[in-house]
Amino acid sequence: MLQIDSSKFDNFKTRLNFFFSIRDKEKMLQYYSDNLKIKKKIIKSADKICDHKFDLLGSGLNDLGEDIKWNQDFKTGFIWENKFYKDIEIVNLNNNADVKVPWELSRFQHLFTLGKAYWITNNQKYYKEFKKQIEDWIEKNPIEMSINWTCTMDVAIRAVNWIYAYFLFEDKIDNDKKFKNKLNSSLYSHGKFIYKNLENKGKFNNNHYLSNLVGLIFLGLYFGDFKLSKFNKPEKWLNYGLSELEKEMFIQNNEDGTNYETSTSYHRLVTELFLFPTILAEKNGYNFSDEYMNRLELMFNFIMSITKPNGKAPLIGDADNGRLVIFSNYYGWEKSDFRHLLSIGGVYFNRDDFKYLGQDYQEDCLWTLGKTYTLKKLKKANLKSKVYKQGGYYILRNDSIYCVVRCGELSLRGQGGHSHNDQLSFELNVNGNDFIIDPGVYVYTADYKMRNLYRSTKMHNTLYIEGFEQNDFYEKDLFNMKEQSFAECLEFNDTIFLGEHSGYKHKPGVIHRRRIELKENKLIIEDNLLGDLKRDAYVILNLSPEVDLKEEENSLILTNKSEQILLQNIENYSVQETLISYSYGEKLISKKILINIKQSNKLKISREGS
């Protein structure tokens, strides 16, 4: 694809009715005057960006120097040579380079923070830094000629963030014709590239294809009826994006509102990918069907249901920190906290329960819907036990105990791309304190051995039989897992979960059945192996790094802050060191309990003193 002559955009001015405009500046500034801590943090973060200090995908804060190398994994120093995008070797499992690092940086999600600082301070240095980075990136990443053109998803997310940045710096860009033309020329090339390189060639589409559609919708609305030729019409990008997004809502999201990639973290990303183009399309006269809108609201219901008493969500399945736009707390956003979406959804769907849970994230709501809300008349969200059968999530909860159980098909209708061997695994939170948690992900292709470890059965809070996986996978095929477990819930109500999986049926010849009963201050977990087992089997419990453990005769006392729980009916057990990953690229040392069982085991977990 040839570079487009930027002079062709001399007379172009977008007519897009965006989420916000310069006319909203006074309202935005009032919010930050009322929230001085947030204001100070934005300016501090924007200054870090100006200093080229980034913390991405577990890197820690890195100084990238004056000359940013956009094609480098700055965690390892590996650099991808600039050449035609289809000729670039994206992944080599024999080295530890992570292509996600340059991709993540080149999504430009940091620009929103720069733009906010510009609005707040009117300091021209933030515009100069924005302009400098865009021009530098365009020069160092010729169209179709760098690692940053090898994934259409990232091309689309970059385009969306550039459009957000345009409206933040609109007053300066419109008076900087040469730069404006260069920016628009590159944005137009992004649209052409996305339309030519759609990620819909496999049997099942996923979040990559959704992001492609989001990019086309944003770019199609941005350019409107402007076109360079009859073959490259932004109206065509827009119509295709809108039509396909409507279809994908019902392909990728189940009737219960869960996403078929069976990952809570990807559910957050996918919800963003549907929500923001939906709102933008509405603001510009395009509407989706009532059925589409109902399904979107159900996606928010699921986010609300899985939210733990501490505000976090369990990180079930894969998690790579994926976002579309980062509106708030750029350097410090909590990877397992999805409540920013509930804040927006509360206003958008007029739901007090969403608003209540999302009340601390009103900055996101302000930039998306132009308003915040008061808390005076909001009732506390009344969350109860809930089943999401199609997604494979079963939530048992009362006033003090939260327990979520994974039991369902693998992602992408059994293909297993973002699934782990976590059937019948669970998380336990007591009075807002995490005790038993999912271990997370750590990394993907940068270390295939660690990738395989974190998706293995022995890393999850389920029953592991020595030498076997619930579902087999190949060592270097990192996004496939053969469906063998076929997990099924046999009984569920407000206090009882009963389920089983067949992942061991044709291996050591047994079926694992687990029953979990929730009482007022107790959780009874009963494991049974149906069949004759002749190998060692272990019930595994991964503890939060915040938990202290004290051993007593036939019992363990676990303490997190001021909360204590007692584990009883454990005799033949060991405590080992393990690794927990709360965020992609990061790992923490913790402990796990392995309870050696024969055919059955009945574990009683109770709040101390109950």
C-alpha cells in the first residue's frame, strides 16, 4: 500500500459527533476542580509520558529514552526489523521476546492521559509531545512495513485512540494544517489496511475481529462521505462494521450474556468493544436492534454478578490486560477491576445496581456519556447466587462468602484458545478478603513453558491426577486445547453446586465429581472420583499472596487481614510455594495446599469462630 499524499486532505474536516468536544471543556474542568487528587495524578502521569517512561505488560517503569524504538520489546531488548508485514516472523518460541510489548505501546492508549492534562493545564508541551510521537511513529513505521502492521487488532485500536486524541487536541490540530493532513492521511491508511486484513479467516471469530470492526466504525464515522476513490470509501467501512458487529453480538456472546471465549478478562475487553462503537453510532444516527441492546445489557449483568465483595473480578481463563481506551488511572489501573464499565453502564442503561458498584469510576462515565451521577438515592446492589450455564460460571454467595465455580465448555465452542484446565476450579472470598484464587496467566509466547504451566490442571483449584491433564494440549500450540472434559453441572441452587467432568475418563479411567455447599459461615467441598483410581490425586488450593497460613492438627488456619478461616478434614497434605499472576507479565510468590486423596475427600471451610 502506497503512502497517501497528505495534501489530498487539505479540505477535509470531520463532521463526527464525538463523545465529547471542546465545548465540554468547562464541565470537565469543574469535575477535576472537585477531584484534586485525580487532577494531580493526571498531570503527574502526563509528565511521565512526556519523559517516555512506560510500564507495560509487567515491564515495571522503563525509561525509553528520547528516541522511542517503536519496534522493540523493551523488556528484552529484541528489535523486529522493518520489512513487509507478511514477511516478519512475529513469534519465535526459541527466544523470550514478546511481540505484545511493541504492539501495546503502539496502541497509543497513553494519549488520552496527555490530552486530559492539556485540557486541565492548557500547557502546550502536551500537544507538542503528542505531535512529536505521532510524527515519529509514522516515520518509523511505514505503511505495511513494520511489526506494528502485523496484527490488524492493534492497527484498529491505534486508530481509535488517535481519533480520541484528535478531539482532545482539536483546537491545536485544526491550526496545524501540515500535521493535521499527515495524521488524517495515516488514519485513512489505517482504515484501508483494516478492511484489507480482517481477522475473520478461522472457524470462529473472536475479540480480534471485533476490534477490526470497531476500528472500521470509528474511522467510517470520522471520515464520513469523504473518499479518495470509488474503491476505498469510508462509508463502506462503516456499513460493513455496523452490520458485522450486529451479527457478532449473537455469535460471540451467549444468551446469558457471557462471552464464548470463556475468559473473564476478555469479557471485559469484548464488552468495551461492543459498548463504545454502539454509543458513538447512536450519537451519529445509527442504531442497533433491540435484541442487540438487550444482549449488551446482559454482558453488564455478568460483570456485576462476578464482581467480588472487594470490587475485583476473578481472572478465569486467559488475561492479557486488553483494553480499547484507558480513560482513567493510566499507570495504575487494576487489571482485575471491571467496575469502570459498570459506572458507564449504570447511566447508559439507567441501572442503579450498576451505578452503585461503579460509583468510584465516574471519570470514565464523564468522558463517555458527558455526565456523572449522585449517590444519594442509590440502593446497595443486592447480589445473590447466580448461574451462567452457557458461559460455565456458577456463583454461590451470601452476606459473607463468595464462591465462583468454573464448569462449562472450552472457549470458541471447544477449541480452547483462551481456556485453561480449570474445570470445577473455584475462588473463595470471605468478607471482602481473597483466600483461594485463580493463579492467572503470566505470559503467552514470551515463555511457552510458563504459558503451559499456568494453563495446566495442577495450577488450578481443582483435582489433579498425577501425570494427566483435564484436556490435552500440545507444548508449542499455545492457543489450542482439545475438548475432553465436557464439564456439566448436575445441580445448582442458591446454596449448592454439583458438577462433574470427564477429562480423566479415558486416561486413568475416572470421572471427577465435585459438590460445593454454601452455609451461612461455611463452605463444604466434597470431591469424589467415580471409578477405580490407581494413581495419586490431589485437591489443590492456591492461596492469595496476602494469606498467612498456620498449621494445626488436621486443620489449617488461614488469615487475611482481620479475617480468618479454618480448613478442616485435611490429613495427608503438603504446603508448597507457587506463583500467582494478577497481571500479564507479572508474578508473585504465594503458597498452595495439596491434599492427597484416594477416592473421595470432604473439605470443610468455615469462618473462624463460627
